[in-house]
Amino acid sequence: MFGGLKCGVFTPKFDPFEWLPTLGAMATAGIGPVYVLFAAFFGGAGSEPVRNLTQEYGASYVMIAGLLNWLCCFDIFDRTTGRWMWRLPKDELAEIKGALEDSSEK
């Protein structure tokens, strides 16, 4: 049904399964619901392959934008669950804990 990079949009390839186009499609899916429209209208088996370099640059740009969106989503998840403090160096963590203890005493 889908076939990798078609017409400038990364789409998953399941028959036979290929992991690289599917990984690109997952990264591009980070742009949100717009990806479904892009994949439906510009991707799929009926579309033409990439014919010029501009389409490939555009597909890479959209894929990297999707990856940055995924990174922001994971960062927001870490901050809302309180897991962001685990990534701090020990000296900064001690400084933040000291500041939190000082503010709770007041």
C-alpha cells in the first residue's frame, strides 16, 4: 500500500516491511495531524517517486521538524512527571534542592 519516500512524503512500508522508510514516516508523523493529509494526498502507491532534489530537501526538512516536535513532547512529559531533575549534574541538583528547602521553610 505505502512505499517509502513518494512525492516528497515519507510513508511507512509494510509489505515487505522496511524499517528505514517506516522510521522516517514515524519521524514525519511528529508534525501532527497534517501528516495524515500529506500522506493521503501526496504519498502512497499511486504517487510518483521523487524527481528532483527540492522534493527531497523538503521531505528532510519536514522529517526533522517532526523529530523536533517529538523531542519537545518527550521533554514536556519529563517535566510534568518530575523526571527532568534526574538529568541534572549533582552540583546543580544539590543547589536546586537547597533552594527548594529554603523556600519551604519560609
